[in-house]
Amino acid sequence: MGKGGKGGGGPGGGDAKKGAKIFKTKCSQCHVAEKGGSHKQGPNLGGLFGRTSGTQEGYAYSKANKEKGVLWGEDTLFDYLLAPKKYIPGTKMVFAGLKKPKDRADLIAYLKEATA
């Protein structure tokens, strides 16, 4: 279990089942979570944790995403998912973000399992 508890104030302690629902409704139109899946409008997210932004092979990232050089982890995703266009100005990602900390924590918990 994550150290974040159930408060929802940080990336730890999310509910992966709730995160799966969020992924299905908010992310799956543009992303595949499983390793080896194809790219859609957005890159495949397999192997996301520990990878640097803009480096997934076979996907045409924006210059901004490549140059930002974010190392994806729970904390960076938690901040990014609040407002992707503010976190990486110039990104191609059109998603507005998830305002609720608990939703972001749940999505991250799901992604940790689904992208491994």
C-alpha cells in the first residue's frame, strides 16, 4: 500500500479499480496502457514509470514533450495530470486534466499495475 493513505492529497494510496474506470472514460480514447500495445492519438503507456517523457519508440512526440525530459513517476504524474498543458506547455495532449487529487491518485494506482 502507498504511504499516501486515503486522504487523496498526494499520489499514494489510490484505488486501482476506480482508476481503471477513470482510464476507460478519460484516457482510453487516446492511450493503450498495456506494454506492446499500439499507439493511438497518444503514445502507448506500457513501461511508463521510470521512462523519460518523449522517448516511447514509434510515437511522434511534440518538441515540448521531448525537451521537457520528465522522469515519469507517481509524483510527476500527479502534478502532470492536474493540468498537462501547464506542466508541459506545447504538448499535443488535449486532455484538460483531473482536478480532484483522489481521481489522480486512483488513476496512478491503476497505471502502476496496467503499464508494468
